Amino acid sequence: MKSNDSVPMAAHTPFARSPAGAPQVQYPGLSGHLPSRFQNLRAHRYQGEDRDALLSVLSPADRERTRLLYAYAKGVHLCWLSMRDAPDWDVLRTQVLAILLPPLRAAAQDLGRDTMARVGDGAAALALGKVLHDLRGGALMSLQLYAHMAEWDTDPAHLRAAAYLARDQAKMMRNGLPDLDPQVRSADESEKPHFMQTVVEKWDGFRFEGVDRQPGQVDVSCEYDGLLASCCLEASAVDRVVYNYINNATRFSAGPRIRMEILPIGSHTVRWIVGNPITHEHARWLRDETNGDPSRLFRGGLTRGGNGLGLSNCADFVAAAFGLPDIDAALEGRYLGAVVENGWYLAWAHWPALYPDEPERQNPAH
């Protein structure tokens, strides 16, 4: 860590531990930005079914890239499922490493470029760009990192994590492109409640590369023991939000820790907070570009080396989950947003709790 520009974590982190040792986030500056009440205007639960595009609208080259990457992600996960009771780590490692070879590596790098070069401006092009953003990012970025790790570190935990990243990537691709694999997409829409605990297990200890390629990991604190989502399709919508938050944090983290907290707000809402330390220079950029309100990032168009679509995608999903008319309503109601406090960038989002009045619901899925 460069002392001239980075923020020392131990001295400035707003994340701390309670005297009893339980992970707990303390954010006195953040509390004034968080909403005190929520209103869910939806008559029926949102399942993430409408932030998508058709595979057929992509260019022929991008359709081929998409199919190639989907087959890889689905194949890695199926490989793991076929052996998880008696893993053959060498076989799984070979499957995972394929993303680093030219056909898949090039597909990951070039996905969407040809299509976006051919479309014009306007709402339809923006919506398509948002879908392609999540297909290129999503779990694919982290999957490539874990593949690089597998080149020199055969730790089974990392290979197992790669298999789950591949599962998430395949789910998010089906979420964004409903005609990519219609049969499995139909199964994704079937009721299958998901445990929040699987999210904690996936992210706690998650490895990443931050600024200057320094290694780091995600630490998770979860006080919500309810259910995450009603079906695989909704779980992939939540994933599209959380992966955007984590991918954004890993790009700009000036320290070796990213913090995630998940907690219930009343009985009907779940709050997610993702925080990462940032450099003084980045804090100045945020202050200048957003006029002191980092939540403006969620409106899209503001970026440092990206395309400004990822956080806007998050706002679309959160607004839809609560039945709000648009991103403006979600930001004005503080259903999601961001602040900078003591050298940390803190982003939050909310999602409706599942079955808040029906704790007896059984058989949730992992």
C-alpha cells in the first residue's frame, strides 16, 4: 500500500468489531443517509424478469461469443456437480483453466463490442448496453482471477469457489438473455427459495485483486438469517446487484479488505452495505465529479475507466424490486446510494425480505 495516497485501514475504517467480538459495522456518518421507512408498491414479488435483452439482437459474432462463454460456465458447474461427493481436482482445474485459453479469453475480452458498435443511441441501446455490461462483468471477472490463481495454487477451496462463480455467471447470463437457454431459464423461474447463508459462504473470504494488483479478500458480517430469494431467477437478479457492488469495490479498493454487511431492517427488508477503502485522490474525484453526493453514480454516466452502467443497473433492479417508477425515486427514497466516510466508499442497497410473515416456509434451496 502506498502511504502517500492510500488510506490506512486500521486508523480510519468505519467497520469495527463489537466488544464481544461479533463482526459489526459502525457508520455514524452513514446513518443519516439511510432511510427510516420503506414502501413496497408491488402487488406481486419481483423476480428480476425484465432487465434483459434477446440473444437474437446481438451481432452474429457476439452471439457466438455468448454461447461459448455460457457453455464454459455451465460446463464448469456441471463438472463440479458430477464429482462433488468425490472431487477429481485435476479434472476440475483443467475445466476452470480453459477461460485463460485463446477462444474463451478472447470471447470474454470482446463480448459486446461488435454489437454496441452497430447500435445507435437511445433507450433501447442503453438497455442493451446494461445487459452486456453485466455479462462481461458479473462473475466472469472473478472467475478469470480464480483461474489465474489455479495456475499456481491448487487449493481445492479456490477451485470449488470457481465452480460456484461459474454457476452464478451462467445464471446471470440466463437472467440477461432469456432465449439463451429457454429450458433452464424456465426452471430458474420455478419457486425455489434460497438461503441467505449460501451468500455468506460464497463471499466471506472471497479473493480479489485491488489497486496495483494487490491481493485482498472480502469479509462478511450477516445478521439476517432469513431467505434470499423466491427462485433462481430472483437470486440471479440479486447477484447482478451484488456482483456490481463487489466488482466496483475491487477495482478501487486501496486496501486488502472489502467489507460486506447484510442485516434485516424490520421484518420486510434486507440491507446490504459494501465498503472499500479508497485513496485520497479518488475521494477528491468523487467529491468533485458528484458535487459531494456519490449517490449520483447510480444515475449512470460517471465513471473512471468504465462505462458508467454497472451501478445504474443496480438502481434499475432495486427500483423494480420495490415497485418504484424509476431510478430517481429509488435514489430520492434512499433505497440505495453511497457516501464516503473516513476514507471508505460505502454503498448500500435494499431488497425485500422473502416470506417475512411466513417463517414456517420449508425446503429452501442453496
